[in-house]
Amino acid sequence: MRAADDATPVSAAEAKALFDPLARAASLILAISGGPDSTALLVLAARWRSARKSGPKLVAVTVDHGLRRSSAAEARAVGRLARRLGVPHRILRWQGRKPATGLQAAARAARYRLLAGAARKAKARHVLTAHTLDDQAETVLIRMSRGSGMTGLAAMAAASPLPVGASPGPAIMLIRPLLDLPKARLIATLEQAGLGFADDPSNRDPRFTRARLRGVMPALAREGLDARSLALLARRLRRAEAAIDAAVAVAAAELSQGPWADRGPIDFDAGKFARLPAEVALRLLGRAITHVGNEGPVELRKLEQLYDALRDASAGARSGVFRLRRTLAGALVTLTGAALVVERAPARGTRPVRSALTTGRSGRSGRFKGR
């Protein structure tokens, strides 16, 4: 069950605490779809800004994905509300063909790309979205169902780089000021103000994972696993993440033979690497592979398999097994008796990459698919 205060409107004092950390920004992009969460974001941000003598310029941006007949009208409705609140508004459209599969992921990527473009045009370094406590809980469940590790289960951060890939100029930050607020409080805020909002039927469409998990949340809440509990889990895991990342940074400095070059090689003391706690060693290995590789993020399952092979090879060194060589995510990882070396893998077709655990002689040659 929800706490009693979960359906109370958000106060002006709470809004001030939410947005004041951004008071020195030149401008802020507000991602407003017209649904209850983002409409509340627009209202709360506009109230906060109007109560200040100075502060950032607010720009509301609605991305029309063109996936529903009502989307254009909903975008125009956001524009009317924004004008009433004194906030400039832009509508951006996702052009081109839409994929038959992975539609929600593609729409999300397009949304972030368009928001990044709007931010650059407005010379803004912050994009605000209306992710809520409920969204955080659903994200934890989705990632749990997909076998995510600690990083994935830490879910969404209150602030993180906008996920649009490398781009020139300063990074654009994605800010989620409402992440600790339940949706019910945002709806109560709009009801108190007498404001309506759009209803996206895809939020209840069982074809989508998030919608299906949203449907089981009431049953989980009855067992004590409500949105607050899941969000608390994410917050604690994020805290643990920070501690592990600090340990990985220390290990990188202590085990590396020097600064990391872009393509490597990165040399680690193999004996010291073998004595690291498993999670620290795993992340250090993944960080090195990501640094020198050229095939994108390292898949956790494959990274774990490689780490297990390295651990087995190190344990077998006393019986004469001393070598392992594999590729992963565009990086070549080589273990000898004294060193663990991570470097850029040779281009495919240039020369074979040996991959074997040997006892003083070369084993069968073969390739290891990077991802």
C-alpha cells in the first residue's frame, strides 16, 4: 500500500528544493510529452522560475514520435499550457520509417537525440525529464528480469550524461528531479491546479515489458515489494557502486605499468590481479577492454566468462598452464605468467588470434567473437 502522503500535491517549498540546484544554469530544456508526469514537471518548474527574480530560461520541448493519431494534438496542447505558464515551447518530430521490432527502444533513442539537438540550439547543458519513483521501481524489475548485475539494478541516476553518444562540446546532462516522487503526488498536483493531461494507451499495452510489469506492481506491493522498496534497493546499490568504482580506480593505479594509451597495451601485474576481489577485478578488466576496444560496451555475461577463464588459467599456472589469449569487444586480452595485457585486437582477417590454455605448446587456434 502507498504511504498516506503519496497522494498529496507537491508544495512550493518542495519544488524549490528540487530545482534550486539548477538555478545557476543559463537555460533548461524540459522534456514534456503531455502525460501526467511531464505536465507536472512543466508546472512545477514554471512556478519555481516565476518565484525567482533571476534564473535559467526554461524551454519546453515535446517530441512527437508520430506513433498515435492523437500525438500531434497532444503536442499542441502542451504548447498551449506552456504559453499560459510563460514558457517557450518547441515541437520536434521523429521523421522516417519506424522499426517493426524494438519500437520503444528506438523511440527512446530518437527522443534523446532530438532533445540533445534542442539543448545545443538553446545553449543548454541540462535536459530535465519527469521520471518518477514508479518509473525507477519498474526499471529495477525490468533489469532484474533480464539478469542485470549491480550496475543495471542501480537503475536510473538523478543526474547522468544524456545517452546520445560522443559529441563535440560540453556534455549535456540528463536531470531527473522527480525521481523520488511517486506518480500519485504529481497527479494530485495537477488535480489541485485543475489541469488535465494526455493518456498514452501504450502505457497499458501488454506487448510492452514495462506495461506488463506495471500490471503486477499492486500484487508485489501487497507483499511489501512496493515502488519505494524497489527504489530503495536501487539507491543502496548505487551507493555500493560508488564504493566499488573507487576501489577499481585504486586497483587500476596500483596494477598498471603506466598511463593507459587509447589503443593500449594496458599492462597489469598478473599476480596482483589474481588477488583482487572478484568484483573489483571483473570491473577493472571490463574498464580496460572498453578503453582499448572498438566494438562498444562489454556484455556482462561474456566479461564474466573471460574473467572465469583468466582465474582458472592463473590457478593452473602452478601445474604448467600459463597462457590465455582471447578477444572481447574489439580488445585482445593476453595472460602470461607475469602479466595480463589488454590491447586493441587486430583487424579481422589480418592474422589469426590464438586462443588456448597451453602447457608449453600452442593449442588450437581460433577466434573469439567480441560481443
